[in-house]
Amino acid sequence: MRLHFILNGRYVDVTTQPSTRLVDLLHDQLDIESLHPACYGGECGNCAIIFNGDLVYSCLIPAFAAQDASIYTYEGIVKSAGYADIQRGFQEENSFPCRYCLASKVVITQSILENNQDPDRQEIMEVLSGTYCSCTNLNKMTKGIIKAAYHRRRSSYGRK
Amino acid sequence: MDDNFPFVDKYKTDGMFHVQIVRAEIPRGRIESWDTSKLPEEVLFFSAEDLPGKNELSLLSETMPLLAAKEVNYQGEPLFLLASKSSESLEEAKKKIRIDYETDFSLLAFEPSSSDQVIDRVSLVRGSEERNYGSGTQIIEAQYRTSSETHIGRAPLGAFTYWENERLVVHTPSHWPYHVRGSVADVLKISPSKVKVIQSNPSPAYGEKVFYPSLVSAMAALVTLKTGSPARLLLSPEEVERFTTKKAPVEVNRTSVIDENGTILAEDVHLRFNVGAYPMFTRELLIRAAISSGNFYHIPNINITVEAIRTSAPPMNLYRGLGVAQSLFATEVHSSRLAEFSQLNPGDWKIEHASKRRIITGSEIKKMPLPELLKQVLEKSDFYRKHSAYELTRKRRSSIKTSRSTLRGIGVSSGFTGNGFTEKPTGDFNWGISAVLDSKDRLSIECGTLNIPRAIQDIWKRKAAEILGISTDSVEIIDGDTDSLPDSGPMMLGMPVSVYTSLVERCCTYIRKQRFHKPLPIRVHRNIPAARKNVWNRESLEGLPYQSLSWGAVVTEVELDPLTLMPEVRGVWASFDCGLIYDTSYAVSIAEAGIYEALAWSMGEERGSPRYYQDYSLENPETLYLRLPPVSVHFLNQSRGVPGGINEIAESLVPASFITAMSQAAGVYFDRIPLTPELIHGYLEEQT
Amino acid sequence: MAESKIFYPSSLGELLRIYGDYPQASLWAGGTAIAREQGGRHRFTLPEIIIHLSQVTELQRISRTERYFELGAGVPINKILKVGKHVLPKVFTHALHHIGHPAVRNLAGLGGNLCHAPRRLNTFGPLTILDAKVELRRAGKSRWLPVARLFNRTGELQLAEGEILSRVRIPFESWNMQFFQKIGDPFLKPKTSLTFSAISDVRKAEITDFRIAFSFIGKSMLRDRELETLISGKRVPLSEKVRSEARELFRASLMELPGEVTLFQKQRALRLLQWYLSALHDPQRD
């Protein structure tokens, strides 16, 4: 079938099987290398994307469900102005995930900050509870996100 | 993202062949015949008959076929390869192959197993084998078991191969690129000089990147050889999880003889590891397990036997840690039980043993850190008070079923893990590191495996800068491939942090000595030396077995929910001595990650996923959220010594402390990992 | 294998029309339950005909009156929590909160959670005891059905041909004690997962209403009316005699569950019930 949707701000027109998982469509046909399908069951979070404004796991979505959707991945987020807040937050808390996990953690952080620029620990931990990570512990990750939120708030108020 | 070190799934090109493996559907038998007449024309088929060279890959002395020719030894074993320019057609094509098997439906089981399934055995014997003691002694017998463990979330595993200037180029996420080169050369019957291996990003990994990249590379390379075109084989996450490394399950029987004071007079320990159909690094696993089974305890008469049992399960045992976590679990749970017969609490009992400053192989540890590590965690966790209080509650409790009081327990475990192999293999294995100092006083370090963690690179740079009197900015760990980098051996068992670090030091020391005598650039290569017999005897298992040791002590406190029988971890306190550490924050992070993974294994959590907790309160049932147990990690002596691995020691000690804590909470001796609520229920029912 | 035929209706009328023409079609909203059932596989196995519901505006509506809250069957769980967390009954919001994790809740819809045929998922128990109703629509017809009757005794979904679940209506009633507990994951570990939903109203130390429901593996669901009748009208704290009688009643009900519900699970359920009975009190007095 023919699908069209917005990917990282660009219109995309692609032909695929409707039964293809969205993560595979994005990774294999559209060169979204940041996604790492690992569990195909919505458990690990390595295929996290922002889908119509919400954080979702693209392994749970069949390609046909992406018709007319708006999708943001790591590749799009790193080009946005807000990425600097996330980078800074991670660096200051020394919570940089490994290359394998980095993309999904950035996407998750971005989605948290889009919903709430002052998230508390509980809210963050709850989102991170849907991820599996062997490189860094969740406490550290949470601190990184809280710090990123701090920088995002400051940016919003025009402060550096 | 660093585009210089991509994952293997990034590689593709127009006109390339996608390759998939056709796997055995039965666990044991023979292939009688196969029919590929219904395969579409565009799909190519390869069997063992198409291999120009050897149909086997070897890891030191152990081998595994690339494609099963006749005998099938586990379900999922690779039989054939399919290749097509369209990946979509391959899944359908697999269904069109008909394979006829012959089988008598027998399996090589682990329980029970026959003696001819024992493929290797290691014994460590000290003192007398006589066990005839007089009255006043007690015999404590126990059996411990661990299940296998696997992980999702590993870096993609595959290979991308193509011809370039009459040489075969292989991109694969190998932790040992030279093994890939040699394996591909052997299978294709070409010279190794005709093969160039470029490492793609292998991390995260759990041991599978040591051997399996060689397997898939040889398969993809076969297709490239036969077609002249690029080929790519990517294992699916399911294939990686099911058919590559797992923690080998173990059954441990321990029989201890103690006197009326609780002093251990003798012990017999028998371990059986299920190593699956094609064991790898077996001897290394058995020796490490034997050493961990003795740990640091002073037992004058001990007989440890460790066996590897071949079964019809998919290959195991190349998993991270190689058997140490499983054997340390049994050792530490058992020692806590033995401590009950002395007049001391388990913490002090372990301190007493550690104060003798020896490990089971007889090696004296002059600066034994364990007493201090134990004292630290016992104090930080308030172990003594809690242990007494929980003991009292346990003894007063009539039955857990009618208990209204909180069920809590606290446990301690301690020990060491080793960095580096217990033996550098003989033969054509000159594993080493190279270094070059140029005329501008810039040092380049060449290591055969890329993906050295940042913290370890930092250690190398600082050491080099210190020895040569240059700045760390002048030290570079360079990128490369098998054309330009030396063979440094497999990246596992703490090699980068301990063994390679000492090689870097030796290279720099040589350069420093030659610097003003020889013209620059000065290039040097240093190989991992074989252990001197007076330091380590691998036959009798005497001496210092490893390059360095990482030490640890861990306390875990738990609460058992009497309604649902679900364990909750209230806290973990850990102290480690892993030698020199520059980046404490990173080290703590690694340790914490290891601790959480170990807790997940201990509790049977699916693939290490986190847990939810909820308080029982009608007024304000706490909103569901993730509540990770608080973990406190400290490092001792981090400004000195040889740097050692952290993850393995953290992972290896937690399970025993968790199980002993649970045993106190429930008033039942638990003896297996994982411990699930259902299992707890079974133990409690048995008790009543 | 032929490609699935996909429809994307944008209104309820269009949906019902298509569904009337293709009653064998599968309705797909968030699809998370199906995705989890098919987890681990590279590609989905899809039905021949699919009607994708995400663009049907009527299914995305949330409305409220003085007497009840109405939720469109396609509203994502997280949206329900955002809008209704402080208004909807706690037993229900806790059940919603226990559905997967946030990334799953952004996709999963209430309708899918209720109608999942192979097993009773989180929301079924709470909505049953809250006396919630579902609206079932087909071309030209609609009816309301109590959630408790959404499945028959053998666990079959009671939707007629061409019928869809369009809305869920939750009455506003006063319950001063509400509790929801979920153990385990029904997809990963069905044998040891269960949910416990309980609501009570205690006024002047008298239990004016008492309802509980347990769900176990597969379609096994337990709501013990006899037990509810026994406890309603009693005073708190419950006497040992009443609690003992309740235990025996419940034990008998547990024994009637199918064999796939293990003894371990039954004992867990019994213990949870015992705790709840002993914890009942008058919140206004205590």
C-alpha cells in the first residue's frame, strides 16, 4: 500500500506492506538509523518516536496506522532548537546513555518536556519504566532529564 | 551520534543480497533430505556442500559447524542459507523448503544426564579427601540451582560483506575482529590477508559479540564469494536472544562438615553446568567456577569438581562472566548458612575468613581489602541491628500464613572476580597492544578492538601521559581495522581495563627507555605474557589465577509481601575495590546498572524490566509508579592498584545477598535463582 | 498472501456503513493488545479487512453530565487520565494507570482494553463493579449494555454482527473506599497475573454497599454476589465470625474456577480479600 505522512517535518510518500511494523519501515526504507528494534513487544523503548504529538513505541504500530500521521524521531529532534537543553542536561548530570540507547532517551526526554517543563521524579520514572537499559541506571537518567527540564524552562524564559 | 562507529544495520547498498538462515526445527536428529524445488528463481540456496573450505568455526580448541551437514544438535541450528536481492521474499521462501529429518526423539537432557555427556571436568583439591570425622561434627548438605538468563536490547548482530580491490571486506560488530578474519578465511579457503574486517559498533553486548559475528560473517561472505555481490545477514532480535549466548544454568551440590564451634573442617562441592550443544571456552568457565566455589574461605580440606554437560539446548556459556555469577551465588548462600552454626553473625564470620588473606588457590593477598569492604557495607546498612531484629521476628513467628508482622530480611555476600583469562592460549595467539610515539611527541595506541569505554580510554591516556611526561591531549587511541590494528584477542572478562591497561603501560615504559636513544617514531608491540608457573599453575590450580582481582561486599535488605508473596528490595549497599578509578561517577553508574540487572535475574523479572510497587492503603493507595530500590555504591582504594572490571563483581554478588535476605524474611532456606512468588509459595507449602 | 484491505472512516456514520458492508472486518484502534499478542515477530499477521478507527471523531469524545461520565471507546488511556484523573472513580483510574507504561497508554484505547477477547484486561473488573454501561452501535441501531454482560459465561464477546462499542458510561456514585491492585503482566506471565478491584461505601460504620471482582488468567473472572450480599449491611470493623463466613464463601467460589487458575493464584486472591475485609472501616470516623 501507499502511505504518506510527515516525518521530521518533511512529507514522505512510501510504498510498503501494511503489516510492516512502523519501526522497520522507518529504519529499513526511510533510513531512520536511530531506531533499534529489539523486543518487538513494546518493552524496551529502543524504537521510541513521537507520533501525533505523543510518545509511542513504533514496534507496536503497523505501517497502515501511520497514514497521515506526524512523526518525529531522534533525527528530527537533534535539529531542533530544544535539543541543546537536553544535551546540556545530560552532560551536567553525567548521565549520557550509550550510543545504542541515546536516541530513545532523547526522544523520551523531548516528549516529557513537551508535556511538562517541570516534571517531577515520579513522572519521569514512570515514563522510563517502559524502557530497558543496560548502560546507565534510571536514577541517573532521571537527574539528567530534570536538569534538561531546568534548561528548557530557562530557554523558554529567554535566559541562557 | 558518532557516524564513525555505526551499527552494522546501517550498511546496505543497491544490488546487495539479503541473507537469512534456515534453522533446524528439531532438537536432535539427522537431516535425511531436503527439497528446494519450490523456491523462486531469484532466491539462492546454500548448504554445507557449497562451502569451499572448512565447515567449522573454532574458538581456541572447541568447534561448531557453520551449517549442519547431517547431524542436528539443537533446535534452531543453522542448516542452510537463503539469499535474495529482496528481503521480503526470503520469509516466504523459507516456508517453501521441505526438510525431512530422522530422529529417535531422544534428547541430551541436563536432568538427568549420562556420564558421556560430560565433556570436560576440572578438579580443585586441597588437603585430605578423608571425610571420616568423629562425633561432635555436623554435616550440612544443600543443592543450589540457577536458570539461564538472556537479554534483549543488544546491538544489532550481523555482517555486511563485499569485494573491494580483490579483497573481501567484512563489516561486523565483533569483539574479536581477528577471529572473524581467520574464520572467514578458513570457511572460504582463502588467505587471511585477503580478508579485511572493519568493526562496527558492538555495544551493548552480553558475550555474543565474541564468537557469533564470525559465524554470520562467514555466512555472508560465502554469498559474496559465490555471487560476486555484496551481501548482508542480520540476525533478528529473536534469533539473537534464542540462539546466541545465555547464562549457563548450573546445579551445585555442597556438603560441608563442621565442628561443634561451627568451624568448617571439610567440604565437597560438585557443580554441573549445562553448556548446550556446542560449548565454547569451556575450560575457562570451569576453572573460573572452581575458583569462585572456594572464594576466599579457609577450608583446610576441600574437593571441588566442576563439570560441563553437553545437552540439546542451543549454545550457552559464552555469556558475560562465564560461570562466575552462578558459582558465587551458591558459594555465598551456602557460606551464610554455615555461618549460622558459628557463634558469629554472617558478616563477622566472613570478616574472620577474609582476615586470613588467602584465596582458594592458595595465593596470599597481601593487601586484602575484603575485611574493610565488609565492615563498610555492614555499617552503612545497619546490618547487625537489622539482622538480629529480623532473626528474632523470624523465630517468634509461628507461620508466615498467619503472620501480621512485616516480613523482612537482610543478607550479605562477598568475594572476588578475576580480570583477564586464567591462561593465555598457546599457539598462534599473540594477543597484544601496539603504540607509536612520533616526532611531535604524540602517542598513538593501537588496540585490535574498538569500542573501548570512555573511562578506560581515559585510564590509558592518563597512564601514558604520566609515563611519558606528555599531555593527555597528545595521546590518541586510533581507529582502524585488521589491516592496521594488532590482534588484541577477545574483548571479554575485563581484558580492556586490566590486561590491556598493563600492556599500554609496558609499551610506554619501553618507549620511555628508548626515547632518547632511538630516532622517532618509535613503535612497540607488547603481547599478553603467559603466566609464570611459579605465579600460576593452571593444571593444579595453584597461585594467582588472574591478571588482577576485583573485590566486593554487598548487603541486600528485602521485604516479603505476605499477601502476594512478591519480594520488594528495600535497599542494596555495595562496596567494591576495583583498583584504580579516575571517573568515580561512571564507575558507580556501571556498578548500579549491574546491581539492577542482577536483581532482575534474581527475581525472575522478564529481561530485566523494572518493577512496580504499591502500598496497601485504602485511604490513599499510592499511585502506581516505578520505585527502584535505593542503591548505595562505594569504591575503596580507587587511587591505586591495577584497574579492574566493575560490572561482573556487582552482578555476581547481589543474587546471594538477595536470596539469604529472602530466606530470613520467609523463614525458609531458598536455594535457587530466580526466586518468583510462585516458587516462594511452593517452598512454604512444602514446609507446612 | 494478499495485502489487507484498510478503511479509514472519519465519522461514526461512515464507520457503521463500512462495517455493515464488511461485518467480517477487524476494528483497529490503538492495536496495542494485538501488537503485544504478536510480540517478537518481525511482521504483523493482519486480518484481511481492517477498519482503522483513529480518525473517527465520535470515538474520541469525552463528555460529562451530573450523573455520569462518558468516554469514547477510542480515547487513548493517557488522555482519559489527563482529563478525568480527579473526577473518575479511583478504582478505575488506578486500573488505567496499571495498563502498560506511558508509551503504551498513549496508544491503547478503552474500547480495546474492554473488548479484548482472549483475556479480561484491567478495566473490565472495575467497570463491572461500578455498574458501567457500554453503548453498542450498528447502522440504524444502538443499545446500552452493562459491562458485566459484555461477555457471556463462556467468555464470548456479546457484540452482534456489525456492532461496535462506541461509548462507555460510568455513573457518578459515591464510594468512600476504593482499591485496585494488579499483579504481573497478563501477556508475559498470564499464569501468575491477576487484578483485584474493590469498592465499598461505609456510612456511620455500616457497609451500605460492597463489591469486588478478581480477574485471572485468560477469561477467568470472579465476582461473588453471595459474598457481596453477606458483607453489605454489616458494621465495621467486621467481626471474626463474618470474616470467617466470607472466607468460606469465597473459597468455595474460588474452587469453581477453571483448572488453569492455579492454587497459588487462588490463595493469593483469598489473602487479598482477607486483607480488604480487615481493612474496611469508616473513613469519616477514623
